[in-house]
Amino acid sequence: MVWDGETMDYAYRVSYKEFVGPIPRGKLICHHCDVPMCIRPDHLFVGDHVSNYFDSLSKGRRVESEKHWFASPCTVK
């Protein structure tokens, strides 16, 4: 969590707001890379719970029993 100047928020949400634009009310910020800690703006997109679920399912990355994101390297450039 980081301070965005007004409230505490997740770093990837702050990154999206700073580099892409406002987050529509009721929407999530999802990761193309499926790495929850990633803050790269080009890896982030707006979605909802359903689209986020099907995005991860379509990539074969929907694994309920393990922390799969530790196996996916993602670096900030």
C-alpha cells in the first residue's frame, strides 16, 4: 500500500491513475502479466471480477492452490 496524496491505495492502482488515467467507478485494475505486484502501466488494464477471472482462465494461469505469481518474473523498466 502507498499514499497517493489523498488516500492509501495499492501501488498498481496508483501507477495506473498516474500514467494511464482515472479508474472508472466500480472497476478493477487487472494485470496482463498476472503478477499482482507489478506496477508497469503497460501491464495494467481496467476490468471487473468476471473479466479478470476469464482473463486468467484463458491464459491457463488460474491456479487456486499455489501462489503462481512467484513463478512469473516481472521487472519494472
